[in-house]
Amino acid sequence: MKIKLAQSAIEGSEINQLERVTGEELKRCYQCGKCSAGCPVSFAMDIPPTQIMRFLQLGMFDDVMKANSLWVCVGCLQCYARCPQGCSVANVLEGLRQMVLRKGEDHYGVKEISARFLEKAPQQAIVCGFRKFVS
Amino acid sequence: MKIPYYPGCTLNTVAKDFDLSAKTSALAMGFELAELPQWNCCGATFPLTPDNIIALTAPAKVLSNARLAGDTLTTLCSVCYNVLKRTNKVIRDDKERRSTINGFIEADYDGSLNIIHFLEILRDRIGFEKVKKAVKKPLNGLKAASYYGCMLLRPFEDMGIDDSEAPMIMENLVTALGAEPVTFPNKIECCGAHLAMNNEDIVTRLSGNVMTSAVNSGAEIIVTTCPLCHYNLEKSQPKVAESTPGYKNVPIVYFTQLLGLALGQNEAGLGFDKNQWDARPLLKKKGLL
Amino acid sequence: MPRIGVFVCQCGNNIAATVDTKKVAEEMKNLPGVVFACDYKFMCSSPGQDMLKNAIKDNKLDGVIVSACSPHMHEKTFRKACESAGLNPYQCEITNIREQCSWVHHDKTKKAGTLKSADLTRMTIERLKKNKPLAKIKIPVKKKAIVIGGGIAGIQAALDIAEGGVDVIIVEKEPSIGGNMARLSETFPTMDCSQCILTPKMVEAELHERITLYTYSEIEKVDGYIGNFTVQIRRKSKYVDEERCTGCGECIEKCPFKVDSAFELGMTKRKVIYTPFPQSVPNVPVIDAPNCTKIQKDKCGVCAIVCGPKCIDFKMEDKIVTVEAGAIIVATGYQLMPNERFGEYGYGRIKDVISGMQFERLASASGPTGGEIKRPSDGKVPRSVVFIQCAGSRDEKKGVSYCSKVCCMYTAKHTMLYSHKVHHGQSYVFYMDIRAGGKRYEEFVRRAIEHDNAMYLRGRVSRVYERDGKVLVQGADTLSGNQVEIEADMVVLATAIISRDGADTLAQKLSIGYDKYKFYNEYHPKLKPVETVTAGIFLAGTCMGPMDIPDSVAQGSAAASKVLSLFSADEMTREPITAIVNKVTCNSCWDCLTACPYSAIERDAVKNRQGVITKWLAKVNEGVCQGCGVCVAACRSKSIDLRGYTDEQVFAAINAF
């Protein structure tokens, strides 16, 4: 893939908004890879945590928004706990989710939940799931 | 001694065994978990962006009500503990967000509550030495793996209950109860959490990693402190056993169930019947029932 | 009437663009006492200086004003020129009409600039009229140096000073000199054995007639000033008489108690009476008092029984020795960050996770395994080793933000040593950047990768844990974008270099600066790299920050050359801008003494004819005084003045404004 770099993308309004919403400074990330190394769900992500940060540094907001990484991250904070720069990819991904959900675009619908799940599942899983996936 | 107690939604429903065994054990240890007269759901997840203030209002309301009951609040569920403790810190340290939140919930809460986990009561207020002395039926020979998961420990600077990489609080408790602690590599890894709702594959894989890691390290029983971890492990076990040659299912219990048993409480009041993988045959085999 | 000459510099266009220098000169001519005034393109140039010298002679000037740039630039130049024309150099004053006037004006009509330049020059003229000729202060120099720290930087400095014919004392905290370098196996990029190149220098230092070794000693107190320091050194009790000990080692052999060896980083035991390593210099054992049962409980005493020359004394006490020296070199070195701070790497919990320094000992022929790479848990030869770089370095959250500079190179060296010693082994290196700037350094790293088959992975490690006797490493390779899991036999952490415990306390004793990491500050990072803000105290090696052996040695030599050049004359001269006390009006309130930041105020006894002390008065030690003027401001009876900046001079200047 060839990336056309431009200042307008690097300093794009979505990127600014993301930094404002999350309080994270994207350029602090120096790409050491420690977050990807420890992420328990990295195997299921189409863009792993370290690259999420890199893509955003390059202003590739749209590519990141398409990634399933947003919805796979459970927020276990393993990335943040060990980040030498004090960045939290989990927070960044939550910010991205929030930006989607605030547009009213649900990731998951109530009807999709199976009855079997509802029967035995802890309430907290349902509440948490809705908070993460539903606007 | 009465300690104000927040059960949270799950302990009032599917994790009744956790609630029950904790209350019973507390009485046996000489204190009472006094459930708050009024409480609501904590929100089940701490919002990771500072911008999401609305998600802080539910836990803030719990805290503000709890403050009327005393200066301390204890809880059992790891997620509740995480959400309440972190929210409390935000309200205590961030004046701006404090006033916004108070505006929403129509209260004047200042973050002066001390949020402690049940484990902290045992370790810091009572002391594991005293717990050990109170043990009537030592869990001799029981190889118990303590599974911490994420929310009890991270982020360290907010939670601070124990070392976030190598916690020992549960092992130390299990040791005090006379059991043999099994420490295993994956004890601080994620179980898959709320993905239980829509991504069973990931949950099975993550919970599977936890359980195989524990069992390979010699565990006969896994001890947890979170109803969601408990659920994910229990539910994933058949698939894990299916795909892991030589794997044998193990019971997954709450630490309070073992605590109550060791303190000589009647098994019937500890909710062992509610566990999907019955611990009683194992406990009988070990002569503990 | 004084005979003053005024020289206004145009500084090319720097001044002339906004100041009419000719007009300033013309105006000055009208002032009483001014007998000569002119302007010129570049006063600091050779012709400019000649012009000044000739004007002094021709007009019999007794005072000179140069209105030009800041006195920081050319005060020395012009004073020297005046001196060569027979004028007392302190009768030359500079008016700053560039930095403080022309550069801040943009007005091309030159009106404001000219007005201000004239004002400033007039003020200096009035000030000059109150000047008194001053003479440079001469201070005797005690030609002896103290080197604090006996690592490679300190040893090099001491040897160079001694070779220059000056006596030098090495003060070393440990029982032996040699420092961290004594621990290393081989050294990059030449791969020569560290001890083979270090021990000859250690022995040379021991045998040199001009070098005195104070091992097992620490700095207690430092007084005085450049050329004249008084240093108190605590010589900790070794419980062994150094003079009589023959170094036979019988006591060590027979001592029945063992504790962890700090030199071997806990990988083996040493006796309670010990030398840190076999080639220790001096080869005199010390008793580790807290662990000695004879000293603690009066039981045992075997060492004293077996000692032939009877040099063991359990009652020996610390001694404080006072030394006078003209210069001090600080070469106290570094230590390593505790790896336990990084729980994710499991150091301290997992036996086969070791530090880079421990690997050095494993690879060293004199180390606990005799140079064979064996892992600590079971003594097996590891078939695969993972090296983790930046363990603490470049980690703002839990470690230090800086790069420790040597780890990239020593890790490459470790992979080579490993591949040379374990032929079919595989090494892996997790790195963020390979920093191999240095002569033959990059080639060295390439050799590790291409020739010695080290697998370099660009990424960091998230977690290390144990499983079935293996050490599992969970990392990332960011170049391929994948998680990496390695089942290793051993993990080596490239630990961050940090300053020594107590570095700040020593700095306070010496009045030298240090940064937030407690590394010592050089006077100027580029142009005065081994000097400190305190004259006469120099720095060398890693007490300033991470550096490798070549740099440490170069700095040791650099500091030594500074000391030798300081000692090249019998007396030092310094500027006479110092405070002076009026003995008639001083009422001994001692406010000056508490105010002085340099401890330059002394109590001076005044005696009557019978030699009886009648009172004490304040006196300024000219060797120490820096001319800051704090005492002048503090003095209630206005009994202190600052030479070159007397109240009379300053008021004269203000009145002329």
C-alpha cells in the first residue's frame, strides 16, 4: 500500500477530535510494539494496537475506523499498564468507538443477543456490552 | 463491625453464591456486610475517555449514596470495584469533572469515600494471620490457582490493591486457608470479558488460555473474584476440554466459597450447588466436606 | 584632572546601523576629563587595538572607555591591549552599546540609539573616574590531586597526572580499584578481554610512586577552593592491617562463613573476609563487619588465628584522614537500575531472567561458571537466549527517559560471546533502535547479525513467564506486524545505567551541580566537558551520564590534562573583582558570613600588642570569593565593598544618567 502523506490528513479534524476526546497524545507513541506484544486479542485484530497508533500518526483515520480492532478490544489495559510512554491504545480505541456510536451507528443490536446467553449471563456482561457497542 | 457493602447487579442475580458466601464468611470473621439501603448499577465499565462524563454518573450516584452510610464502602465484584474506585478518584482529584457530575446527579459528593475490596478487609484490616487462626477446617492438600483477571489490578496507579504484574493477595489468602497455592503465568490475563455477548470464539480462546495454564501448573480448582471471569471460564470449559488433549474440567469457585468452607461454615450456605462445575466431589475426595 | 580616552566601535553595521558612533565620540569630547575620542569600524581588530595603544601613548591616557559589545566578548582583549601600552588593565572599562543598545533598536534614523549610547558611555566615564588600579590576585597552588573513584576513568586520570610528575590520591569506596569494568568479560568492538586490559593499569596505579590508593574509603568533607582544597577522607576499617598483610589469602580460605558476592551480582558466594575478585588491587582482604560473627557476637576469630603476620585487628576503627590538594577529579561512575521495577520481565521471580551485567560474569573466565554460559536455575547450557534491550532506558513511565548508550553494543557483543561459546545456540534480540554510532560499531552489530546469527526483532517484550522449565517471552516484531512468542532457556535484560546512590550527597559536599537523574553537570556540554562550576573540580566518566569505555578513558585523560595545566605554574592568578571589608567599621554581626554562598568570609582575629585577641572581624578569602556582591548587600554597617564595582563607582554612574 502506498500512503499519500499530507499535512491536511496528519492534522485532520478527526485526529484532533480523537485527541480531544481521549486526552491521548498520539505522537507520544514511539512504536516500540509493547502493546501489540501483550495484547490478548491482538491475534483477532486486523490492525494490531501498535499499528493503530502508527496509522493515526499518519492521519489514516478512515482506515482505522474500518478496522475490527475497535470492537475486539476489551479494555483490559494490558497495553497501558506496560507502555513506557504512558500511552493507552485502549483509550484511543474507546475514543474511536465513541466517535462511531455518537453518530448513532450501533455495532450490535439487541435482537442479535441469544436467549441462551440472556438466561445465564451475568448482568454486568450485558450492561458493559451495550455500553461498548450500542449508541 | 458493620461495613457498608455494595453488591452490584450480578451478585444479586446470577452470582448469588458469591454474595452469600461472602456474607456468611464475613460473619464468621466477626464483621457484617451491611448492604446499602439504596443502590443502582455501577455501569459495569469504567469509561476510558475522560470525555465520557455521562458514564460516570451511575457510579457517582452509588458513591454519593454510600457516603451517607459511612466513610468506607466495600465490594466483591472486580468490575464494580474497578468502576467505583476509579470514579471515586476522578471525583476526588478532578474539580471540573466533579462539579459536572454533581450537577448531573444533583448531589454534592467530594470523593471522600474509601473504596476497599473484601480481600483488602481480610488482608489490611483483619490480617491474614488472624484469618489463619480463625480457620477451623484447613483446606489441606487442595491445589488452588488464583485467577485475578484485569479489573482488580489495572490500572495500577488507580487500583493499587497489589502489584499489577505479580499480585499475591489471593495466593496469600489461599495459603492462610491451608490450601496449596498454585501460581500460573496467565493469572493476570484477560478472560474475554463482555465479548461473551457477541464473540464466543475469542472468549473461548482467552478463557481457555487461562484454564489450561492453571491446570498445567497443577491446579485442581480455580479461584476467582469476578462474576464475569467466573462465567466465561465456566462456560468455555467444555470447548476447551474438547480441543485440549488430556484436559480435565476443574471447578471454578469464588474465593469467598473457599473462605467460608475453611472457616467451618456449612457448605449449604456457600452456594456450591450453583457452580456449573461442581467442586463438592473434589472437596469430598480431599476430605474437606 | 583625569585623562580619559573614549573609543566607540561601529562593529561593522552591528552598531553603526542604529547608532551614529561618530556623533557619540564627538559628544564625549566635550566632557571634563575626556582628552581623546574617536570611532572605528572594528575596535577588536588588530588595527583597532593598535589605534587604542597608540592613543594611550600619544595622549598619556590614564583611563580608557571602549563602547562596543558586551564585556563578556572583548573586555579581556581591550584590557590586555591597555596593559601592553603601560596602563593598569582595570583602568579600562567597556560600555555595552551593542547587545544592550544597537541590537534592540530598529530606528534607522539612529536617533534613539545614538542618544542611549551617549548616555551609557557617559555613565561609564563617570564610573571610570572613581576606578582604582587593581592588581591580579595570586594564589599559591598545592600540587596534589585527589581522584574520587577508582574505575577506569579515575585510574586513567590518576596515571596521567602521576606521569606528569604530580602526586595523586585515588579514593575508592570498594576494597579494590577497577570499578564496573573489572566485571566485564570482553569489550566491544575489539573483543579484547576486559580484565586483560584493565588489570595492568590497576597494577600500574598501585605501583606508581606518585599514586596513593585509599581503597574502602569515602569523602567525608570538602573545604577550600581551587588550588587549596582541604579534604577529609573516611578510611573505613578493613580490620586488616594493610601495611603488614602479605595477601597470602589464608584467612579467606579458612573463614567458615559465606554470603552472596556483590561483585558477582549474587550469582555465587564469597567469604565474610574477602577481596572482591582474585586480581583485586590492593590484594588486601577486608572483613564484612555486619556479617562477621567475631565482630558481632565475639565468636569465631579463625582468620586472626591463621594469619601469619598477625595483621587482623577486630577492634580497628574508621580513620578520618585530612588531605590538602589543589584539584579534585570526580569519577564515581554508575550503577544499574534495579530490574525488579519491571514486573513484566519477572526478574527476581524467574531465576533464568538475568541482567546484562550478570551475563558478563557468566561469560567471564573469572566468573562463577569459569566462562561457560550456564543458566542459573539448573546450570544447563541454554540453547536459546533472548536479549531484551531498553530494560529501563527510554521508559518514561517506570524507568528513565534517556538512552543508556552502551546497551546496543554490549547486547551485540553478548550475542557474539554466546554464539562463540554455545555453538548451536540461537540468540534473539528485542530492540527499538540500534544505536551503534562509533568507530567500527555499526560493523560490529552487522557481524553479530550476519556472522553470529543473532535474530534481531524490532519490538519490545510485554511479558516473560515460566512454563515447564522454559522461559516464555511474549514480544512483538513490529516490522512484520506480528506477535512473537519464544520458548527460551534464558533471558538477559539490558538494564538502564543510573547514577550512583549518594551521588547527590557527594555533589553537595563538592558544590557541583547535578541533573534530575543525579548525573553531574559539566560546566558547558560542548566547550567545557570535564569542568564543573566549581573551579578546580573536574569530572570524568559515567558520573556525568552513560558512556562507553573509550569515552570514559578519554575524559579521564582530559580531566588529568586540566589538572596538570592548572599545576603548571606555582601560583594561580585570578581577577581581583572580590569583596573587601573595611576593618574600621565592621561590627562583627556576621550577616555576611551567613549570606555568602561560597563560604568565602572568614573570622579574622584582631590582637593587641600583647598578642591577646581583642575582637574578631570579617575577612574575605580572595581565593574563594567569586565577586557576587551578596555580602555587600547584606552588610548592615556598609563595611563591605566590591572591587571594580564599589558603591562610589556605581553611584557615580547613576548620577551621570
